[in-house]
Amino acid sequence: AALTEDAVRVREATARGGNSGTLSASGAYRFDGNSDVTMVLNRLDALNRSDVSAEISGQARLDRRQRRTHIEGDLRLDEARINLSKLPGAGYTTLDVVFADPGESREPDIPAREAISLNLNVNADRRVFVTGPGVESEWGLAARITGSPGAPQVNGRATLVRGEADLLSRSFRLTEGLVRFAGDPQDSEVALRADRTSDGITTAITLVGTVTDPEISLSSDPTLPDDEILARVMIGR
């Protein structure tokens, strides 16, 4: 780094991920509060939680002007794992708490929040593994993330590569899978089909709708009444 009259200019900074990968950066931190930093990620172990982990490569730029931070870039998921059984029911909530002295009556000054906006392209040809009780699957992803970190807008799609599911102790093969993102992640739409062939009859379970309110339907080839399809799914005959 070099100290100049108006900024600290970082010519080169390097770091290693907690388990793997590297990050390099360069840029300037100006004394007027503005800054710009370019980061290059190489299979960086960027997320390593019990529910979500990811290795990320690509380039991102952080630009800060007048207490507003803009982050943009093109990132590639080299490998990601999502454990459905360990996803939290709700995220962490941050509270701004100010403790006043006893007897103090004036209104406390609430610290101003830093505004952050995102514009990130995130892609993965495959190796996005989604697992859970009785589910093993691999997906590809092409998405754009905008908005703020607290309320991101996601547009794009995730496409099934392969997968298997254990339903009522019966093994099904995931034959079709698509998740379409169109803004709020809770409004994402899913289309998923799982097949099982037994005694010359293919039974299919289809799940279609939003991720928070999907509809499940049964079908078979050759065509059978719904109650017979359900019996074959539940007890195999």
C-alpha cells in the first residue's frame, strides 16, 4: 500500500479462504470517505455454514460514494452445497440499540445505516448440490442478484442436472426440475417431477407452483386411477 495526500492506495492485497481458495484486491481508500476496490476470487471458500457452503471464483468491484456502496461483478459457483434440513426458519435480525444514562430524557441519536446495492451475475454449470432428508440432487444456476443485501431481488433460473428422492421408503428418480426466480426469492416458482417404474408401470409425482405454496399431482403410464397410483406410491402395489 502507498499513502498519498488524498488516499491510501492499495496496490496489492491477498488473502486465503478459511479452508481453501484465495482472494486478491487492489484499490483506493480516500480520505473523503469514498473508495473503490476490485477483488478477484479464485475458488474462495466464501461460505462455510452448516446449511450453506460455497466456493466462488470471479471478479467483483466495490464502489463507495457519499455513504452509498455499490457492489457489482460476475461470479461463478465452483461448488455449492445446500442442506435443506439445516436451513434456519428465519434469518438473524440486527437491532440498533442505544443505552441512555439514567434520568436522560433526550431522544437518542439513531446511527444512519450504510446504503448497499448489489448487481451480481452468479452462474454455475452444475455442482450446486441440494440435499435433505431422502433427497440428493445436483443443479445448475444462472441468476442476477440486485437490490440490497437485506432484501435481494433474484432473477434467473436453477436447472436440475440429476437427482434422487426417497418418498415413503420408495426410491424415485428426479427427471425434471426447474426453479424460476422472478424478484423476491419467496415468490420463486418450482416445477419438479419424480418418476418410479415398477411392474411395467411408471408412477410420477409432480410438484408445481411457488416455493411457499406448491401443488402436488400424481400420474402414471399407462394411465391409472388416482387411488391406485397413490397405493403404488405408498405401498408399492
